[in-house]
Amino acid sequence: MPPRILYLATADARGHLMRAQLLTHALREAGAQVRVLTTSDEGARFLAGFGIDAPVLSRHYAVQFDAQQNMLRRETDRNVALYMFRPERMLRDVWRLRAHLRDADLVVNDSFHPALLLMGWLPLWRRKVVHVYGASLRHALETNFSGRMPGFVARVFGRIVAWQIDRSLARIEHDFAYGEPQHDGHGRHRLATPVAVVDAVDRGDATRQRVAAVYLNPHFQEPALADGLEQGLADAGVPAHLVGEGYAHRPHWHARDEHWIEAAAHSAFIVSAPGMAALSIAAVYRKPILLLLTDQPEQAINAGRAAQLGLAHRVVVWRGDARKFARAVATAADELLVIAAESGDATEGRQAALDRLGHWTALLATLAVKAPASR
């Protein structure tokens, strides 16, 4: 019997959903049966664009952001608390998920949905649950209350969360810059973040076209930020392919583009917040990237790691002033165009993307076989 995998992809950011659709298609091609669940109607529509039917598990759990992608910590804490302690919310989801777990060999939690954190800790279900997360996300979760609550309370919270995570069958920690797969012998695997496989990149054409591939996740909705970004790229003389659900009503913007990664791989440079998916595309296809940084703890860690590892990038911080932001974007764009013109060929990116997907597919299939029999 082929392995049966349930994949729960949270819709807080589209990177989780992109990873879900990439792995779902790869696993199905390898013979696995994969069902996908998500956490919002918008997330379901996003996945539908990639040919994946993903019912919504629950609409009650979500990290909260403002229109500038600044994380709202108090509102997020309240939302999570209401989700966890109101019986008709998390307990209802656990009740629904128990039937899915009965019919699955493996359940993938991408990333840290509370219902599967609980189920991955309990003896009845934990041998089927694998948590998928970026190292920066786990660190942000475990240190969520640092500096906001007494030190002892914050440390206890972090240890409880870590204990819950580590009780599961396996953990897959991913990063845009990891090399060969690693396993610590205790259920933790390290893999490079998967990216879509596109045709070989012709860097000469990309440089002559001087096109910027822009993707902003749905949390970006502030008009002044979009004004500043558009003006800055125009001042630098850079045409842009603009994708962002929060700006779909604006001229020249697209809500979604299932082929955006191809556009990014053939661009002069990428413009995005420093999510793991965008950084992975930049690393694999050797594209300079302009990182739009807001108050988002996980992405701030990612931006710092990009600097440490020497990824070709520039960081522009949004502080609410569209004119200053436009000038900073224009300066960064000019510098990235120089880097793009001087960079080497990137045709090997396609093979790197194939290798990454292959590592994930093989590992998840192996974990599904090792998990306890469902029937």
C-alpha cells in the first residue's frame, strides 16, 4: 500500500503553502497518497491555483499582523489563547484531526499548528506527527515572551514548547542555506528549504531586461508602502513584476501568480520580505534580493542569517515614510543591478532545486513507512 500522508499547512504566510504544494505534487508523483488541510479560505484558494484541494480545518487560529506586516504580539497572544482554551476551537480541531490521523501513516505539521503540537505530544498520536519548521520560526516561538514577561515565566514557556515539539516522531528543520541533509539520530533532520524547479536561467537576458520580481505576502496592505516601493523602483529605472494579495486592487499588481518563481529565477533581482521561501529562491537561483524588513521576529532572524552567509542582498526597513522608503529602495535597486550584472551563470540552480525536492520526498516517504501501522 502506498504511504498515506496528511499535510496541514498554516496559511499565516504563503511560504508554508508553497512548500505544501511543492511537496504534495512531488510525493504524489512518487506514489504517495497526500491530503492537504489549511487554515483559511484565502489559503485554500491559493492552493487551488496549484491544483490542490485543501479543506479548511479551522478559521480561528492565526498569527496577527497589521497592514505593514508588523507582528501584533498582544493580539496574537490573545488569539492563540482564545483558540487553545475555548473548547469549540482547538478541542474541536483535535476531534476532527483524530479521524485523519487514524487514516494516515504520517501527519505533517507545517508550521506549529497548536492542535498538532498537542497531538504530537500525546502518546496516542505522537508517533505519527512530524513538525516542519524553519530554525528561525522555532526560535521565535520559544522566545515569544522574552522581555515581555518575567524571565522565569518566559523560560518555562520556552522549555514547555520545546518539550512538546521534541516528543513527536520527527522534526524537519529547514533553512535556505543548508547543504547536505543531516540527522542527529534523535528524530531531528536538517534539510535545505525546497523550491520550485524551473527551466535553466539565462542571466544575460535577465540583466538586459533589468526586471525586478516583487512578491509581498497578504499582510502587506499599507498603500504608502506600495507607493514608496513603486516609486523607488521607477526612480532606479527598473520595471517590476508585482505580486501581492494585499495590493491586488492597485494598477499593475497581481493577487497571485502560480509562475512567480519562474519570473524570479529569470529576473535581475528579487524584492520580498525575508521569508525562508524567498531567501531560498535567491540562494538556489543565485539572484540578488532586496529584503523589505518590518517588525516580524522570524524574518528579522532570517535577514541576519542572510548577512552572515554572504547572500547578495540589500535590506530596506519600512518606517512609515514613503519618500524616504522610495529613496532607499532606489539606492538598493541600483546596487543590486550592479551585482546582477557581475554575477556568474545560474543554470545549476535547476539541479539544486531538484536535489532539494528529492531529499524531502525521500525523507517523508521513509518516515511514513516507519510510523506505526494505521490499521
